[in-house]
Amino acid sequence: MAVPDPTGQPGVTEWWRDAVVYQIYIRSFADGDADGIGDIAGIRSRLGYLSELGVDAIWITPWYPSPFADGGYDVADYCDVAPVFGDLGRAEALIADVHCHGMRIILDLVPNHTSDQHPWFLRAVTATAGSPERDWYWFRPGRGPEGASPPNDWPSVFGGPAWQRLDRRLEEEEPEWFLHLFAPEQPDLNWRRPEVADAFDGVLRFWFDLGVDGFRIDVANALAKDPDLPDLYQRAEPESEPPTGAESTIDHPYWDRDEIHQIFRRWRRIGDSYRTSAQGPRMFVAEAWRVRPDGLARYVRPDELHNAFNFEFLVAPWESEALRAVIDHHIGMLEVVGASPTWVLSNHDTVRVVSRYGRVGDEGSHVDLAVGRRRARAAALLMLALPGAAYVYQGDELGLPEVDDLPDDARQDPIWRRSGGTIVGRDGCRVPLPWTETGQGLGFSAVEPWLPQPADWAALAVTSQERDPGSVLSLYRRAIALRRRHLTPSMPPLHWRDVGPGALAFDRGIGFSCIVNVTGEEVRLDPGTQVLLASGPIEGLRVPNDTAVWSSSHP
């Protein structure tokens, strides 16, 4: 069982620095009321599984009331629970149960935008142009004849323009447009309004007072916008392509602006105000995909957030030089500000790690799941051996692949809809988990799940893998247990060793080593090496390709 604060003294340990956190996509984890959709009751029924897995905390995707235009990331009320998932009473019971199991609980916070059904937005729409109520969001008149064109050229992340025109209410009124960096049902909040900041102070305190230990901040790098709302592509040279990459975020009108850090400092003060509570200070972890070079360190300065996902690690190719460069860069960048790294291999927005690493052939034209699963097992040991926190997306501990062949009429991702079916979107990584080998929902639900599960997932079900000591689930359980035993928070970060080209090898402290063979050639362990755990079969001291080994020089 994971114990968040072994000292028993509130606030003494900074548990988030080296925690293993399990991400729950609530719609797809476990269904407790037989409606085909995961919920709070389902999570409560599986806490024993999570405790046995050995994780220190769980992060739950949004469970707030929502029209679900984007899977709950379009929030209609930040201080309640959607009936499809439960209610506040069930949420409080879950929070208590999580703590009784020795784990922490992190919720998702969606501060960049609300639902278009949120009372704040409904009030803004009915208010007059230029009113304080309307200024909670980004409303602007259109350009061109009768204001028929969007106010600027910003694109939506989900496709199409980032502006939606209001319906005309009066003949003499020229309809305004509102900004939505994502779906039209997700209007962006204007964080320049003090009332917006005040409202979110109340949201944080509401859930912290109920016992929540922290928040994952959705789109943390986009909260601030240039108030002049300049055209995005006017920053590029005439007739050139728009700037891309990390450099393009410098002085960007909505990505990674300097103003966002005053928001995070304010939230840090609120989190730290709970230092004397039984659980200690509350924490924050940032999702920030687009930041300037080395800019992630600015999010985790001592007076701001605690963690920020390292997406460079997530997207790095399965190559030793690329992986080592990402690891070194991330650790070195964060050392400057005294923050700990946060590693992640996949999440609810990305292709599952087994399928991503299984891409072979010209430009990844073919997916070899055997190769992908072998590499994903090795990557898990690599991630769990690194200093810092590790986030595990539900199903990665089962070796689940991406579901690429969902029926078109089953897909629900707004990316699929807004692209006209040309981009499949993220549904393939959100298919409900298989808990048992039989039954209509493979143990996820007593009825047909909200997304169909592949028939061959029965072999990947929890009940099947629990009987197999060589399964992915067994590997994760043993790795997390060994991590807790051998990799204490006080250990030095890592020391690289040279074991030949195409392989990664490093020591943690005295006595623990990790070797990951990314090459096609065997790598030999030193004589006398005691193997603690291997991601795949090894013969003697020979480590085959796409295999990781943890070893110890001490009995």
C-alpha cells in the first residue's frame, strides 16, 4: 500500500516529487451503475486494484456537470458532479476511500474555457456588448462587411477558425463573435477580469476543503491572451510559412504568455495555505504542450506549480540518443529551479504507447503490436527508474493498444466531427478497460460500453493477466514495488554509464542500475550482476534488443 506521508507530520514530505500517479479517464475506467459509462462508483469498486498496483495517487479526468461536447472538458459547473458520474456525496466518499487506501487524489481543472452552457457564459450572451458580464469571455465584432468575418485569423486546435458568431437578437444589432481555442461549445475565459480569478479561487478552495490533494491544470499554457488579439500569422515574414516549433511560442498571442505566471503564483499561495492540514499543502501539475525553449521550468519555479508533464519524453522516438537527450535536457532544465521531473508515456489525448512504439516501416506505415508491446514494457522500466514523478495512463499497465478500427458512428471526439472525418481523433485511446475475460463489457459494465471494446481484449483483461507472472500487469506491479524499495527520494538523480552504442545505462545511487537496450544487438551485463527485474526474457547476462533490466550490486 502506498503511504503518501510516512513521517505522519503534515506538510513535511513533498510526495508529488517522486509519486507514481495513475490517470483515470472516468468514462472508461469502471461502470458502477450499469449504464455503459464509467463513474465514481466504479472507481470506488476498483480501489483495491489500484492499491495493489502500488500507485501513490490517482488523477481523475473531469467529473463536473457538462453537455460533454468534449468528453467533460466543457464544464458547466465547477463545484458539482455530473449525474452520469454520481453526486457530491459519492465524490466525498471516494475522496475518503482513496485516503484510507493510502493514496492521494488529483482532479482535473479546466480554467481556459467553460461550456457554452455554463451560467457565466449564458449571462454573458444575454448581456449587452461591452458590459462587465460579457467581458468574462472574449467577445469582439467581426471584420469585413456586416462583421461577417472572424475578428482575427486564430485557428481552433480542433480545426476551423477559433471564433463563433452569436445569433442576431435584434435587427439593429451587429452580432459579436466569441473566442474558442478548442470547440465552439468551449468559449475561452478572459483571465484579465479580476472576477474570473476570484471565481477560480473559490473553486480551488471548494475541492481542497473536501479533501482533494491537487489539480492537473488543463491547457495551462493558454490562459493568458494578448488583449489586442492580433492576427497570428502577421508575425511571420511576408509570404513565409507561419512559425512552428518551440521558438514560435515566443511572444505568441495565446501560447505561453508571461501573464499566466501571476495566476499560478496566486494558486500556489492557496495550495500552500493548507500546509497545516492533515494532508499538507495541495499540489498542481501543468499540462503545457506549447512553451518556449526551456520554458517549462518557468511553470515550476518555487512559488508557482509543483510539476509539469514532460511531453518531449512522450513523443521521443525509440532511439537511445534521442531518449538520453530528452532525459538530460529535462533534468538539467528543472534543476535550475529546484523542481523534480514528471515523466509520462501516454494519456487520454495521445496514441497509446504500445501502438506508438509499434510503428515500423517507412514513416511508421505499419504497426507491429509485438514490437510495440516489447518496447512499451522496456519504456515502463525506463520511466519508473528515472528520478521524479511518473504518470501512468489507465490501461498502459495492461499493454492495451490503440483501437484504430472504431466504427465511424461510434466516434465522439469533436476533432473527428470538426475535421469532417479526416482526422480520427482520440477515441481510440479512450476505449473502456477490460476487467474480465467474459461478459458483454468485459467486466467494465453489465451493458454495452459507450465505446466498443475489441473482442481480442479478453486476453488482455485484468483477470487474465493476474494469473500470468509474465504479463504486463505483473511487470508494473513488481516494478512499482521495487521502485519504492530501491529508489528512495533522497537518492542522487542518475549517473550515465557507457555500455556501447544503442543502449542506455545509468546508476541511481550505490547499487541500483538500469539498462535499456534500444539497439538490434545484445548488450552484456557485468559479471556478478544481480537482476532485480527485466521487461522481457534474458539469457544469462545477455540483454536482447527492446529490453530493459534493473539490477543491483547488493544482495
